[in-house]
Amino acid sequence: MTTHHLSAPLTISDVTRLRAGDLVYLNGTVMTVRDRACNRILGASDASEIPFDLENAVIYHCGPIVRGTEGSWEVIAAGPTTSSRLNSQTTDILDRFGVHAIIGKGGMSITDTMRGRCAYLAYTGGCAAVAADHISAVRGVHWVDLGMAEAVWVLEVRDFGPLIVGIDAYGKNLFDEVQRRAERRLLAVV
């Protein structure tokens, strides 16, 4: 296991250095994207209709709690949301845009789609306050009509993590490996 300190947006070189099981700490820009934002992104005919740049982006499956403070925003909590429910939308987003990393919880079943271009970075659920402590600024918010949790928040992060590479760009998926091990152990005791 290797620890990586990366700056987002990411390069393909950053992504291909990562191996399943590695730890990652991020600095730079991440964008929150949930169900309704995914649908709106996919409804755009091209990237020019989207008010933020997904090329080389890190998207965070998160619905933050944010408070307005004297002309700016303060993130109170920013824990990950379950990524698996976004499998189909994420496949289409990866096919159309150059997203290089996804942060979320629980894994995804799109390992083949990620191959050669994207990594899944798992963040532990229940750490919403810790995550918020590593968000240094809100750089922008888009699609506020979707509601606070579903809007796209452009966040500046510092030492954001630890994130575990759950799926790497080579097709190794820690979530699938754990499932296979559990099934083998179950068969051994049954």
C-alpha cells in the first residue's frame, strides 16, 4: 500500500499511478454530484451547456450541509453518499466527459468502464464533520434550484482523506475481492 498526495484536477498519470488499496489525500478542487445533478449533466447536449468543467475532474458523491455566512458559504458536513445507485449515470458521464476520479462510499459496479481513465476513491461513511474540516473554501455553487444536497458545490479541499483506492484504473476492485472472500469463507463453514 502506497500513500499518495495528489492535486485536483487530476491527470491520467495521477490516476494510473494508483493501485487498489492505496491511500490518497487530495488537495485542490472537487465537485459534489448526486442523482439529480447527474441527470442534468446527462441532459446537456454538450459540455458547453454545463456551468462547470468536468474534464480531469474529481467528483464527490455527497450532499453537503452548507450555511451561508456574510457573502460566502461554510460547509458544516460533507459525508459521502452511496455511490452504487449512480452506476448507470456515472457510466454515461465517464463516456462523455473526462472525469478522472470519483469519491463516494460503498463502491460501484462499473469497474470495466473505469479501466484506463478513472479511479474510485472510497471515503468512510460517518465522517461528515471530518470531511468538512478539510474543505477550505466553497469556490462556487451551481444548480441551486435542485436543493442544497443536490446542487453542485465546487469545493477547495486540503489533505482531504484518507481515501482508499477502492477501484483502480486497471480493473482491480476491492469491494468485489471482499465479496469473493466472504463467499469462500461462508462456504467453508456451511
